[in-house]
Amino acid sequence: MLLKRNRKLKVKRKPNAIVGDTSRVITSPHSPGSSKRITLIIKRICGLSKGEAKKLLTQIMKDFSRRHEDLTHIFERHFNLVEGFLDKGFFPSDIQKALIGAYFTKEYSIESAALFNPSIVPHLDQSHLEKGSLRFVMSLRATGEGHISSIVFRSGVLNRYNTFRFDPVSEFVETPDLKVNPSYKRRIFQHKLKEMNANTDVCTRVLNELPEKFSKKQLIKQMDRLDKHPQFSKSKQNRTFEIINWLADSNYEVDFHSDHRISERVLFPVSKNESRGIEDARFVQFFDDNGKSTYYATYTAYNWFAILPQLIETKDFISFKITMLNGKAAQNKGLALFPRKIKGQFVMLSRQDGENNHIMFSKHLHFWSMSKVIQTPEYPWEFIQIGNCGSPIETGEGWIVLTHGVGPMRQYCIGAVLLDLENPCKVIARLKEPILAPTEKEREGYVPNVVYSCGSIIHCNELVIPYAMSDINSGIATIKVKALIQHMHTTT
């Protein structure tokens, strides 16, 4: 039974401040312009004498090798991107290759603008800890030059008093190696192409020749075969090939070095549909019916013109698989997956209309066709809109869902509702007042008057809430689970 209390809900704000570090830089390809410019730059580099080239490369390595762990590999990778612009019959020396790679490389400070919108999950490795302690992984949205967002990670330990001890943050940052030949499932791929209005006849011609699980090499081979022996108009084929390639590039896999710290790993935009940022990852440890766990995260891909919801899958935070979410209900921002199936179905919270909290069910993780409103704005602090603040958390009394509400002066606050365990369409109770509202210190930032979270955990009978402060920095708050539920107002 839920008890109503008149006392104010007690929330503890931790002293931990999670702030960005401008010295944490990644490397990325640098394209200064047109094909003509690229060719001219390469000619200037190759025009240097052997002595000049060697001296210049030595200085570059001296200036930058302490900022990146494998600069030689980076230069080689970026040289390969422009190798096609070399004059035919010209074979550059190793020094020239490295220099060309250096000129087509730039540094990007991933956290220079902001570090915010965190989520937290238990680490897979819980060995060698003191009694009552929990090792965790925290994801954060990092924003740098041009306000391009990526996902970074921190790790650490919570003791039985919920005191945070973060692991040392590495001075290096690593972008992963993109898997050269990822695989796809034909049925899912074909369904998404239909949603993207790709020509059905061309798609059928390409995909029907492929096995149920096919590789990118096999896909390209089939398109090349059709290109050489066209069955449709050239314009129709080329447009369909463009959509197929766009979809293939939006579903990819990346690998990090397993012996590097988790704080060195950054998921930076790879595909065209996320070229302007990867936003607000909501990580959850999902348990299958057999008890095995997988970490999933929904995030918003942004390409300057549109947003698309995508899904991250990882077992170990070393290898990541990124896929599109499909269906009419896989729209808008703020999708949050439940940590287990309910009555044989995957369950997800969503915000289809930008105003209300929705719920949706599916037998397939990647397909979401319908949603249902379960919560609408009710109190003044949430009159403009509501949404979730991460995946639901299971308790004996129900699913705790942290929510965000937008009120006057576009102020964001964090509240909570309680959903029925076996019928999460039913809201059992909700808070009348928010758990967290911006304090004077928290209200200044890139987007003022905002507190926001992408995921919390329960540890030692407390709800641990990492939260963003005005889209610039992050902090941590805790609240007793029992007290939170007792303060909720029972709904009818």
C-alpha cells in the first residue's frame, strides 16, 4: 500500500561534479575542400625533399605523439582515405605516406563545450569489491566544437553508503575501429527499406539473391552485378542503391582495444544520419529469459535536418553494434527500454507527440508499430511536456520511472511515476512535486534552468540519479526508495 506523507521528500546532492576536460582530444579525418584542393595539397607534400619531409614528420610526432596512443596507425588510416588522389604510377615513401596522413588529420576536443545527460548501469565485472559495493559504468553526452555530440564513458565504484569513487580518467581518448564487413538480417533490412520508400522491385532483385544473414561485401557484390546488367532504369537503380548504402552505413559495428580503460572509449558519429551528433544515450542492462544480460541503449541520431532513433548493443563495452529502430512508433526522442520482457514482449517508453508519455510493446526488439499514452501533463511544473529520464527500474512495488517535466520559463524538473509490474500501461502512483529542480548554481549553462537524466540505478535501498545541469555539467543525487514511493500520490 502506498502511504502519503506531508514531510518534504529528502534528496541528497553529492559533492561529485562531472565536468568536461578540453585536453581530451580524438583524431578524425580532415578534408579541407574539393578534390582539386586535396590533389594540390598532396603534391605540395610530395614536393618536399627527403630531408625536409623527415624533419617535418619528426616534429609532428614530437608535438602530437604524447596526445595519442598510436599516431602512426592514425596517419596510415587517414592516408588510405585520400590515396586515390595520388598521381597514377606514383608510389610515395613511408615518410610521405605518414605526412599525407598527418595533413588530412585533425584533433577534436570532444568535451570542450559540455559533458551532460548521464546514464548509469552496473558493470559486468563485480569481482574483488568490498561488501555492499557496486562497480558501475556511466555514459555521458560529450559536446565539442560545432556542438557535435558523442558518447563517452566513466567507471567507478559505489560503496554501501553510496559514496562515489570514480576510476582515474585516461588522458587519451580512442575512436574505435569500424568493422570492415558487418552483417545484416535480410528481413529487418528489407522492412526498413520499405519504410524509407526505396523502390520495391530493385530492393527485391538485390536482396532475394542474398542469404537471411548477409555481409556488406555480399550486398555490394549484388548491387555491382545489377549495375553491370541493369534490369531497371539507371536513375531508379542508382537512387535505390543510394538508399541501400545509406541504410547499410547506418547499421555498423565498432571495436575498441580491450586492454584500454573504458574512459578512453568514445562513440563518435560514423554514419550520415548521425553526422551532427549522437545524443542522449539511455543505457540499460537487459536480462533475457535465460538470465544472460546485454547492455542496450537507445539514442537520437541527428544529421542537421532530421532525428532518428537508433539502438546500441554491447556485451562488454568493448564491441558495439549500432542498428536502426523500425516502425511507425519508433519516432521522436527519448525511447527507453524496460530491463526485461513482460509477458513475452519487449517494452519501451516513448514520447511520440513531444508532449505525453507513451508505452509500446513488441515481439521484436527492432520493430515498434504502435504506442499508447499512459501519462499526460498534470501539474504546473510539467504543463508543457513530459518524458522519461531513462529506463524503468524494477522494485517489489512496481516500476519506478523517472520523468522530466517542462514548466514555465522552459524549466526542466525531474519527477517520478510508479507503473504496475505486470501491466506497465497502468500508472499506480506519481509525484505531485519534482524530485529535482534546478538550484541557483545548477540553472546557469548552455541551456539554462534544466536538470535532466538518462538513467538511474538502485543501490543499497537508494535511487542513485546522475543528472545534467543546464546542458553543461553533471552531478549526482540520491533518494531513499521507500521514501520516494511513500510520497507518491495514488492514481485512480
